[in-house]
Amino acid sequence: MKERDTTLYYCTLFDSNYLSRGLAMYQSLAAVCQTFHLYVFAFDEKCLQVLKKMQLPGMTVISLEEFEDPELLAVKPGRNRAEYCWTCSSSTILYCIKQFDLPHCTYIDADLYFYNDPRVLMDEMGNHGVMITEHRYTPMYDKSKLSGKYCVQYITFRNNRWGMEALQWWRNACLEWCYDRHEDGKFGDQKYLDDWPTRFTNVWVLENLGGGLALWNIQQYDVFMQNGKLRCREISTGKEFDPIFYHFHYLKYFTDNTVELGRRLIAPAVKQLFYLPYLQALEAARRQIQAIDNTFDPHGARPKPAGLKPLLVTIWRKLRNVYHIYSLKELGIKQ
């Protein structure tokens, strides 16, 4: 009898500007999950070469040359960098399932960070063909009408007729239209998910609150340490749970050695227990990367916006207590 495959299969995509995030994500996953395999689609040559030299266990690195098919190459010239990445997310999952004959595959964003074994999420999915995660927006930050009810951040497909039907439909839709604008109820690759629980059969919406923590919903939870372990509590119900992953979507580095954590309310405990350790993990990843190739910045730092408008925006954010730009030195992050 063939032994049951208990490996968790993941895929992600990023280029050298996101390499420190991608490496930190991999290392966090490796720290909490014993049986997993991560397929990384390297979206530029520097990213490809660094990861190949690292030869990380449980990671397969895939170049654009291996991955891009005629359909993707046909739409690539008409889409910007972000739009093309979004266009490719469904195709990376399909490529992995077909190329490596996987029983399932989960796409994960490169700026996730894992705190506990995500196997509980797969267990919750059961035999469903697809699993999607809600944004669970804090009401004052609800952008579901524009960005979608569900987030592509962590999306699982099984290699069965239900999973493959939804995946192939999504890929075709993204090839046809995937842009960084709102048009006819669409936005990028994400708004397509809005009606999946009724459009397709056997779609599971993740219930575990630990899967999908992010700056757009963290205001709904208390964060604390308990017996040396990071824990969360839903404020409205008092329900306690383990964080599985946090999505550091808004985090940006600037060329003046400052970092922006985001533009939402961040409680001191969230900053202390989520953001500071993550920044330290990113710095450790940067050092590993630059030991191999120090010709680029794996944080993808950009010049800080200048002029009157950014100044007025800064003042407005400070008044609303949502200004979170700090120097790394100020945060105690060693470079």
C-alpha cells in the first residue's frame, strides 16, 4: 500500500527586492513545520542565483525561463510589475501541481511570517477542493468592496476535479484581465474570489483566526505572551488562539535607513511582539543574502517621498496616530 503523503506543499513568488522577506518567510516556516516543501518562483536573476547558491532544504527554486508559458508571455508586456506578479499567482500553483504531480499546493505571499505549524489549517480544510482566507477587516479599515472579501495571501487547491476546476478558471480569468485598478467589479487577481463559495463546489473558508492576521484586522485582537508563547485574544468574544501567520503587507524600507510599518493603528504590544522580531528576522536574512551577493539591497528600499503633499500626509497621519515610520536605530534593530 502506498504511504500517505503528509508533506505540506507551498509556492510563492518574489524578486530580489523582496528576497529578505521571502527568506525570512521560509525560515519561519521551517522553524514550525517539519514536513513541507516550498517552491519559489524567482522573478529576477539576482534572486535566482542567491537562492540556488543557498541550497536550502525543502526548497525548489524555479526560474522565469522554466515557468513562463506562451499565454503568460503574451500578456506580460501590457502589465506592470505588480500586475504581472498577480497574473502569475494562479499559474504558479497550477505549474507546481502539474510539474511535480502534487496532491495539493498552497500559494503564500512572500511577506508572511509563521508562528505555529500551519498543518492545523490544512486539517481544517478537510477534503474540500479549495480553501480561501477572509481579510476579516477591522470595520474602519474595510476595503472589501474595492479589494475583495478574501485575500490571496494563503490559498490552497487540491489536485482533484473541484480544486483544478477553480484553479483553471482563476488562471484563465487572470490571463484575460489582471490590473491594478477597479473595473467592472474586478481588482487584480483578488476580487475574482468574492463569489467562489457559490460559484464552485467544495470551497472552504478558513475559520481559524490565527490564519490571516494582518494590519487591516489586528486592532480586533489583544496580543500577549503566555508561558513564553505568543498568544492572541479576540476582543469582542474573549476567545484565545495561537497565531499561525501574520501578513506584513504594508511594511516598506526607505533608503535613509527608516522603515514604515504601515498606516493603521498599531498597539504597543503588536509593535513589540510582531513587528520588532520580524524586522530582526529581516536583518538576519539580509546579512545571509549579502554574504553571498552584496551588490543589491534585498529589502528593496526606496527613496522617501518628498514635497508638500507627503509632508501634509505625514502631519495628518501623526494627528490620527497612524504614523509609523522609524529609523532602524530608533527601533533597536542592528544592521
